[in-house]
Amino acid sequence: MITRCYTVQFFTPAFLGDAEQNGRWRTPPFKALLRQWWRVVYAADHGFNVDVETMRREEGLLFGNAWLSHQENGREVTDHCKSLVRLRLDRWQPGNLKSWNGLEQSSVTHPEVQKTNYKVGPHAYLGYGPLDGRGGTKLNEKVKVVVNAGECATLSIAVPNEHASRIERALWLMDRYGTIGGRSRNGWGSFAVLPLPLGEGWGEGRSPASTVPLRKWQGCLDCDWPHAIGQDDQGPLIWQTTKAYDDWKALMRELAIIKIGLRTQFVFPNAQLPHSMPLPRHWLSYPITTHKVRDWEKQNLRLPNILRFKIRSDTADPKKLRGVIFHMPCLLPPEFSPDPSAIEATWLTVHTLLDELCKPSNNRTYS
């Protein structure tokens, strides 16, 4: 058994709700995120040709399960077990952010929000749900406290020796691309994991890019779970904001501008609602306020965004922060009746606009 200790420090507020919806340091969200990135590492180790049942069995035996079984002498034998991976935080206290007063930035333009004169609060836009933008951005009345930017804790992880390398690589990916809590795909709950041992064979002498699990993004659409970061002929589908920021508040404003631009470039036609067929913007995420798809709404379908935002320390100046945007493509569930050609065309348009928004350098940067 190997035990490692890491400092976890948040770059942006994290909406980590407990049973009372209060933001609190807790190990379960970190363990769940570790499992997600462990699957990505597992997929890369198997050349992205994964037998999901086999992977789920290995995952269950490693992280604990109450569902596995096998046949033995004609009868079913359960393989329920406790987790071999043990996580411990040195603190389980509530967060220290109790009010959003003074944090929201100047409003940004949203071409579809007529009732507020086409202006929205950037934090409220990216944090819809935990944050309430009506009458000025504030915490939702059900959210009493939030884990604040700058808060840190020590995370200890014990893992069997034979599983240590894969766990360490998953932790590396968590540091580079992981976010946690409510609205985390919009960049909330961005954090660093320090120190970051890369494990045997993943030493400092190697380019970090060699550890990023990359796959041609169209090929990712043959699998219905996030298992790789996409790439195209130009390189990885990973972009960075052109500017580094002194604090997270202004950086989140830029990310809001980018997200609004990416979504509203797909203009809805004047048509009878709900829509009888999905339109390009529906393939990005669903639901969309006032633009329901009839068949999807009947089934109460939900589609999370597979374009993710992360904030991390700037490479050139670690005291500053930079935004990272990356695409983890995967197949939509069959309930959506996905149209591959329409989905590819939609995401190609998104990639093109991101190239423009992340100039002046049109070369994608990743690390």
C-alpha cells in the first residue's frame, strides 16, 4: 500500500453541497472525480478499445461496489467489496464564502435576454442555479455557504502498489483538467493538486502533452461516455485564454463572454415551439430555456455540455490565472436519436470560433 499526500487548493469558488446544500469540504466528490479520470486513463491504456463490462468490474473491485457478481458451480456469487482506495481530508469544515456581494463583474451582452436589456451578470450566467442573477447576483437562498477560492486542505490517498501508477495519472489529469461541484463544467470548482508526483515512467523529463489522453474527436463519437480529450488535424482540442488574470472574478467574466458567443452563434429561427426537430444548438447541451424539443421534452431528457472550462495557474506566471477550454466528445444516448453529420457540423463550427476567440496566437496550447 502506498500513501501520498496532496494539497488541494481552489482557484474558483466551489458549489460543494452537503445534505443541507451548504458548501463543505467532503471526500465523496473527490473520489467520484478520481473515478471519472481513472476511466479516462484506463481507456487510454487500452487504446480506447474498451470492453465496458470489464472496465466496470475492475473499477468496482478497486473503488468498492455493491453490484458485482460471478457464476461459480452454477450459482451466482457476489463480489461486493470495500474500496481499496482510501481518501482522507484533514478538514470537513464548511466553506467560508457566505455572500456574493462585491464579487460579480460588470454585465456582459447576451443577444437573447431582452427583458434585461440584453445584459447578464457573467457569474450568474455561468453559475445558474447556485447563483441567482435576479436583481443583482447573489447566492441562491438554499445555498448558505460556498467553498471559497483560495481555500485549501490536505488530501491523503492510500492505494495498493499495483494500482498506484494509474491513480497518479488520474490525479495529474484532475490537476490539469478537473473541476468539482455544481456548474463545474463552466469552471466553478477549479482546483490544483500539489505536489503532483507523476509516478514511474511519467517523470519530469517528459513532455506533459505525452500524458494527455488524446483521440481523434470524430472517433470519440463511437463511445457514449467521456473517455478522451479530442484532437483534430491541427492538434488537441484544448484552448487557453489569450490573457492571464490576477484573480478569478475577471477571468470568469471572459469565460462567460466566450460561452455566450459559442452558443448564440447558432440562431434559432422564428418557428412554432416546441421545436419538432433538434437544431444545431441543441446538440451542445439540453435543455435550453424557451427552446424545447418536443420528443426530448416528452422524455425529460438532459444533455450535459461536453465542452468544459477549467481555471489553473498560468505557466509563465504562476501567480496569475488562465482559462482552459477543452472538448471531451462522446456519443449521445440513443434516446436523443443523434444525427452524426449534424453533430459533427455543429462542433466544427464551435472549434472554428474557439480558434478565433483564442487568438492572437492561432496555435492551440496545451500542457
